[in-house]
Amino acid sequence: MPENRSNRRDIVIIGGGHNGLVTAFYLAKAGFKPLVVERRFQVGGAAITDEFHPGFRCSTLAHSAGPIRPDIVRDMQLEKHGLRFITPETCVTTLSPDGRALSMYQDRNQSAEAIAAFSQKDAAKYPEFATSLGKISKVIAEVLATTPPDIDHPSRGDLWSMLKTGRALRNLGKRDLYRVLRWGPMAVADLVAEYFETELLRAVVAARGIFGTFLGPWSAGSSLQLLIRAAGDSHPVGSAFFAAGGMGALTHAMASAAKASGVEIRTGAEIIEIRVKDGAATGVLLGTGEEIDASVVISNADPKRTLLKLTDPIHLSPDFVQKLQHYRRNGTVAKVNLALSALPTFTALKNRDGSALKGRIHIGPEIDYLERAFDESKYGNFSRQPYLEATIPSLIDPTLAPDGKHVMSIYMQYAPYKLKGDWEDQRKALGQTVVQTLAQYAPDLPEMILHHQIITPLDLEEVYGMTGGQIFHGDLALDQFFTMRPLLDWARYRTPIENLYLCGSGTHPGAGLTGGSGANAAREILKALRK
């Protein structure tokens, strides 16, 4: 018989992903005692580390750290709770099938020198692009850290925030202000073509504008995601931020900081319903039959799962339900983790030291290659020549694999959630495609594979709770950004149901593992609680 006991909490947070932990921490620091309830037996959401083969551990899903907003790292004192970041000098190495390689570095001048081997013109233009992107990204970072204004009834705080943003934009100067207004709606392929002629460089910069989206480099608005990601990390191709021990070390540190502040965390407990009475959330029901009454319920799950599955839609207006049903969350990313008997030999790097492999490895040598990969997904097929981003984290963190052996973590795009046929039937073919693609650049890789773990978009939904397999809880697009994330009039972390709030990546800014959505939500929820 199911357990049927009731207890009460001030605040219940659904989901122990990084945003849920960040929200819980800030609420606890303000004097509340949140309870975080996590369905799986470990916290972390998309930031977890698992042993997927005896002796081999890997960041199961996300393999780089966002990066987490520095103010959150500072406030939570994550380093005191065991977190150690590793930032190799090489950010990314992009490879070409003809045996060429371009490595980009944390140091701008070193990157320009590497680019000069391909094009002196591009080497001269690179600092200009990096400088403009850096200036613009600072302004966008301020926007991402604010709460979207109430369009119909802006408060004094909203007006002040908009005034500050307006001043910051004006201080950019005429040229960069023009770029802000122009770049956002652009296709990222057009943007990079205005600066660079080297295809390897164009493609690796453009990749930041399409990662995790149902967009190709020629899609309008793909530059917006480049700008959003640059707000957290202004390096044109993205830096390399890794957590020692894998990404699970990040969320374990967050959980430790949250507990130290007074947060209670329960794992292995699935919430199956958000209880609503007279238009207000009153608590949650667990799969065991246990009921937890709460003054406030906060969901770190995606908006659709929260409001159309955990909540009975009868409590929402038909207009709201219809709009939320059309909130796009087209999953496009699969993940493959490999246990390797040795370090593979990349043809383009035979005469170079291993430092080129310590950052990210980009497979997608030209804009047209990336667009063709996207083309296949539009018709329900996964890409047979996919865009890949791989890391070999055991090179910088030997604790992840036995001596002399390695792990490889690979994002594969495009793998559409809405696949022709069945994902279970296509799982093996997906893994083979990833290995065969990598073997074009590292011919000895297949013979080194001891074990592989293949995670499809369907797995992302069923195992990890990401509706539609969407890693950002909803497409990052012009019509699902800022005041329209997830919906117009509902971008301030509250929902139409009183006392029910959202704090996950489906809210503004929703830019991956930055913690921004959780921190912003906590600020707004505290304002409501203090009233």
C-alpha cells in the first residue's frame, strides 16, 4: 500500500539540477528552509559524473562548465566545498579531413599567431572581432542577470534596469551599438563571413551559434545564441572550463554549499503532481503517496513538464495552455562516451604535443558541412556526417581513467528527438556514425574502444527529464528569449498559478550551465516572499 502521510515545508523545489540548487541556496541564505526533491538518486541534472565502465568515469551529459557565473561561485564558496576548475591553455582544436588543424588559445595573441598560418588577413581581423564581441558581451551579460521587465506595468525597478541597459548600450559607441542591433537577427554564417575567410575558423566560431538548437548556421537568428553564450564567456570560440572529477563535482559542491546554508535535499523521490487549490499551489504529491504541503512550490523542471504534466492544465486558461503547447523544445543533441585503451592518434596532430587535445575538439570543418548536418535532421534523420564536439578529460584529470587509458566525451549534433523510426533501433547506428566520423581524423580510434555509452534525445527525456530531449529546456531563439521566455507576460519566473514558480533553463536567460536562471529566480521569489 502506498504511504499516505502529510508534512509541511515552507518551500519545495522540484529537481536537484544546478539551477534548483542555486535557487535553494539563495533562499536559505535569506532565512528560509527549502526542501529540494530530486527524482534520481543523485543531484546534478545535466551536470553529473558517472562510472560508465569499470575504472572509467566521465561527465555523463554536459562536459564543460557553462561557465558558471563568477558571482554564484563566489557566493556559494564552491572552492571551499571541493570544486576545482581546470582551464587548459588550448580552448579548442578544430580539425580538417585533409590533415590541417587550427588550435585556439585562451591568449588572444597566441590564437592570432595560429590563425596567421592559414590567413594573415584573418589574423589581423581576429583581435577586432574579439574586442567587439567582448564589449558587446558585457552589456548582454548585464541583461541576462536582470529580470525581464513587466511590459504592461513596468515597476520602478524595471524602468531603472532598462535605463541602465540603455546607458550601457549607448556607451558602446556608434559602431558596436549598430553591431548589437544588427547581429542578433543575423545568420551566424553571414556574421563570421564578414570577418574571416578561413573555413575552419568560420565554422568553429559559428558552432557556438547552433549548439543545442534546431538551427543551422544559415538560419536567421543563430547569431543570437552566439551573443548569449558570449555573455558568459566572451572568447570568440568559447574557453575550456572543466571541473576536476567531472561535472558532477560542480553540482556536488553546490549541494554541499546548499546544505551548509540550511537546505534539505532528498534524492530518489519523484514528485508526480503539484497540488493546486483555488488557483494556488499548496504542495506536492510523491510517487510513494506522500504529500508535502508547502507555501511555495518552485520547479526546476522545464515549463512544459511543470505546467502540462505535473500540474493539471484545468487550472490554466485555454489560451495559456495553447501557447505553452507551442513552446518549442526540439532536441538535437546526442551524447556518446567512450572508454579507450590508449590515446588515439589524430592525423593532423602527429607532430604536435598533446596540449592541442586538452581543450575541446571540434569536428565540423566548414559552414556548408554544418548546414548539411542540419539538413538531414529537418527530415527526421540523424546526421551521417555530424557536427561533433569532443573532449578527452583524462588528459587533464588522470583520476577519470586507469593509468595509460582515457575517456572521451562527445556531443553529437544533429540527432532529432522526432526521429523517423524508433530511437532504440537507431542507437547502435548513432554510435557507429560518431565513431566512423571521428575515425576520419583519428584512424586508430575504433580499435581502442573498450566500451561506449550512447545517450539519445529520447534518453534525455525519459532518464534525465528533459522534455523533447532539449538540453536548454526550450529552444534559444528570438521569439523565446528575454521577455518571451518561456512566454510573453510570463518571463518573471512566476506562473499563472499563485505560489508556483519556475527556476530552470526554460526561463530567462536559459543559457546552459551558468546558474543564471536559478539566481534570477531566487531574487524574484524573495521579493514576493518578503511582501
